[in-house]
Amino acid sequence: MRRPVFSFRPNMENPDHRKAWEILKEIPEGQKNLFLVRAILNEHDTEYLEEVMRKTVREELESFGMKGSGMFESAKQEGTGEVPDQVLDFISMLQEE
């Protein structure tokens, strides 16, 4: 079976591409494939974990009747920028577990 080939051509005008290229240049020959595989898997795992955390927090907020309550919006509209007591109570409860 023929191995797939991947080509990386950074756009040196893009700061993220330049930074990625500088990092990749520092990886020893023979270890670049492993580095890229780990970087891709790490990115994928991070996105998955973030989604799981968002879903979990959303479900917890719903279980406490906080969904759609507009807690943060009301603080923004009042111009206080303060975190509502209801949110602080919820975070405090999470820390106790």
C-alpha cells in the first residue's frame, strides 16, 4: 500500500504560519512525522474536551434553572460588569464537590 503524502507550504506573510514553520524547523529529522501526528491529535482532543465541558456546564446550568435567565446580559445592560450572585453561588457549589 502506498503511503499518503502531505505537503506543508507555509505562507510566510501569515504570523501563525511563520511561527509554525520556526517550530517545525527545530524538530530533528526523523521526528517530524511523530511531532505532526501528536500536534494534530492534541488539537482534536482539545476541541473534543472543550465541547464536552461546554455541554456539561450547559446541562448543569439547566438543572439549576439558569438557562436563558439572561444573568450575564442583565449585568452588561446595567453597565456594572459584575458577576451576578446566582452565578457565583453556582461556581461555589461546583468547587465544593
